Amino acid sequence: MAGCAPRRDEPRPRPLPEPAPAEPAREAFVQAIAGSTLALEMVPVPAGAVRMADPSDPTSSREVAVGAVWISRTEIPWPVYDAFVYGLDEPAGAAADALARPSKPYISMDRGFGHDGYPAISMSLAAAQSFCAWLSAKTGRSYRLPSEAEWQHACELGNAGAAALGERAWFRENSGGTTHAVATRLPDALGLFDLAGNAAEWCASADGKGVLRGGSFLDPAGEVGCAARELPTPAWNASDPQFPKSRWWLADAPFAGFRVVCER
């Protein structure tokens, strides 16, 4: 009876490759901001891929790979943004640092909606990017605005199994025409608050001009969510030059806010 051993002329099976080591589990962390009692909670978003519409051809799309990052659990609130704008993180009498900071507005840019705990709004793309540079310098970590693909990937993951939009977003039909304090609706499946609605969020676009994602408290429910996308226009800063009209503030965009990502 023939045995089971291979004949000499038969190729021997190659050993199976060793499995790749699993990526260490990423956990949320709290980013303290030196010189203050302020902090941001950062939530991990795993690597993946997302299908993005081609801005130059709305009828086509492409798959974009997305690396793992951490993203702030909420939109950047006014107290944290104020520390950046007014240098509240610096001790009295400290020498001026080399970071570019926004010009001081002539009026309260919260538009009377609410300040402590509310999302910072009305800043330009340049101001949001400068905040990221400030936060990176303060913490020694690499903070920046999310790319469109990163933001959309997080949004789509968060939508899976999340509560209905009306329970986790502020939009025209339930906002009363104002922003609301962050984290006052239900979180999505990733534990993120207000990714859709409340303030629309600055993201880095491929052309470098920036884009707002997610929709805002002024948009109807049908225009709020992962597909919501709005390009900046001159109309966002068209009125009263005493705001002042500048590269830092948008006089006519009370819906523009942002959150940050970290590569750690």
C-alpha cells in the first residue's frame, strides 16, 4: 500500500508565513494643555478606506485609503479656542511667542448663541490651521485638521449602529437657529459628538482651500451628515469690515467650526 509521504519528484509544500503581528489597540486619551486647566479628549479612529466623490466629476468616485488617527471627541469649544486667540495659556508678563494668532475681534464672535462649552465658530481656515500649529507646539504632538477622507471615514464608522440623526445632531428643525453646547446630544458609534450638525467642520481639501463638512445648525436635516460638503465663498466674509474683515474671522459664517486629529 502506497504511503502518504511525497515522492522525490513532487514539490514539497512551503511553510505558511507567520501571521503579521496585530496592531496594538489604540485607546482614547486626554490631551492636557499646559498653562491652563483645559483639555481635549481624543478618540481613536482605525485605519480603513472610504469612497470619495471626485469634486471635478460628481458622477465618479474613488476609494481612498485612510490611516489610523485620533480625533477630538467634540468640536473645539470656545474656552480652548479663547486660550489660543488671547494667549490665556501664557503667564502674565511672558515674552510673545512666534506663533501667529488671530486678530482680536471687535465683538463677541459667539453671536450670542453661548460661549462656555459651545463650539467655537466664525473662524477662517487659516485660523483653524494656526490653532493646530499652536496646539502642536503646546503639546509636542502633531495636530492638524482632518483630511476630507479622514473626516468622512470617521463619520461613516460612527453612523454604523448609531442613534437616529434627530437624537444626535442639531439642525434647522431642532436647533432654534443657534449652536448648542457640545456633547448635549447622543454620541455616534465611535463616541463622537456633533460630527453631523451643530457647527460645520473645517477639513483639509485636496486643493488646499479647505471645505466644511457635516452640515450645521442652519441646514435642514436632509442636508446634514456624512455627505454634507460646502466650499468657502467670498460671501462668508462680505459684510461689516469692523468685524474686522480679515484672514482670521468670517463675518458671515457663524456656522463654521472645526475639530482636530492627532497622529501622536
